[in-house]
Amino acid sequence: MSVYGPVVKIHPVVLASICDSYERRNEGASRVIGTLLGTVDKHSIEVTNCFSVPHNESEDEVAVDMEFAKNMYELHKRVSPTEVIIGWYATGFDITEHSVLIHEYYSREATNPIHLTMDTALQSSKMSIRAYVSAQMGVPGKTVGVMFTPLTVKYVYFDTERIGVDLLQRTRVLPNRTKGLTSDLSQVGGSAARVQDMLTTMLAYIDDVLSGKVAADNSVGRFLMDLVNKVPTISAEDFENMLNSNINDLLMVTYLSNLTQAQIALNEKLVLL
């Protein structure tokens, strides 16, 4: 847990990118490093992207390809101009002496950058993910050292990332550890089933409170009241018509996309003749 400092919010795509760069590392490399990109506000740092940076590391020295890092960031700014350099990452469990030297470079690229470590080798039997911020320590006028203070880490995701996370979660219980993407209609059906389960749980809780089996919780009551107020006033017939219209639109888009794929495949075969 952190003593002070902002909360670091990490998106799943960042963790996946770090794992991918570690699997693709050069032969003999013990770890990989890279630049973290994202946004900063008053109370939090949100890490939304990253890229690996080539480096060579030995017991005595470390060499980082700074020119590569600068060129990659300039290219990235053309695609996502709102994302800035917020720090750097390294695979591994500990902070080494070379980490201080690398952190000094990123201190020139960003104000108070963070350092993210990810134990891809599972040295602690799990993929520990930690974030740090540096602070100088020592006597004024004398030798000054650097202390890395841990920060609180939270995991957040966009709606599009949630699809991938849910898919990865389902692969854990499968023997071959693989799972294909589901169709749009299957996703709609699954979402409707989850909503139905939540509604059933909510109604059971309300019945228990009214019957006196469970003590009423004012905070839960306020949440339920906000939920009820957000539901638009609409008749059952109008809702059914609206739902059927949306389903028809979805079916039409699916049909057109399949038709387009069939035409492209047919055109490729005709070109080869």
C-alpha cells in the first residue's frame, strides 16, 4: 500500500503488452523495459498504453536505446496526442541499481514519473504488479540517494477491453485453455441472462427486508432508489417494439457483413483463375 501519492490505474492492454514484450525478448536478456503512456490528473495516473525499449544490461552497466524511445513516442503522438509519457516499466520483482539510472532519464521526459514492475517470471508464485515514485533522500550538500515509494495500484478497463478480459477469464476452466469469440447474438443473450440474475437477487433481497428476515441497509436502499429513478417511463408495448427494431438492425448488419465477406472471397478466387 502507498503512504502518499496518486493512485495508479492500469488498463489490461498494458499488462498484455508487457507480457508479450517479455516473451519476445532477446536471447539471454533477463528482463525488458519500456515506456508507459497515459494521462495524469490531480489524484490519479492512468496508464493506457506502452511500448518496449531495446536495452543491454550487465552487472556493471546498462545501455538504453534513447533514440528509439524518442522516435516511438513521436510516432505514437500522431495516433494518440492526448497520451503522454508518465513513466517506465520493467519486468522482474526487485528494483536494481540500474533502475535508478533509467529512472533519471525518464525524470527528464516526465514530471515525477512512475516506475512499474511486473513479475513475469512468477518469482513470488504470482504476477506481482507494483508501482513506485522516486524521492530524493540524504543530507543537503552531501551525497543524495533515491528512495522508491510504493503507490496504490488499481485495474480499470474500457468497455472494449472488458470483452477481452471476460474471454480470458473463460479460458481458465477449459482443458485446452482456448476460447473462440462469441457472436453478437450470443453476447446479447448472455448479457440479458446476467441482468435477469441480478434482478432476481435484488428482488429476493427486497422480499427478505420486507418480511423482516434481513435488516434494512440505508445505503443499499439509496442505490436501489437511484436505479429505479434512472429507468425511463415506457410502456411494455413500446419497449418490445424498440427491442425488436434494434434486433432487426443487428441482424441486417450481420447479414450484410457476411455477404461482403462472401463477395471478397469469391473475388479473390476469380482473380486467381
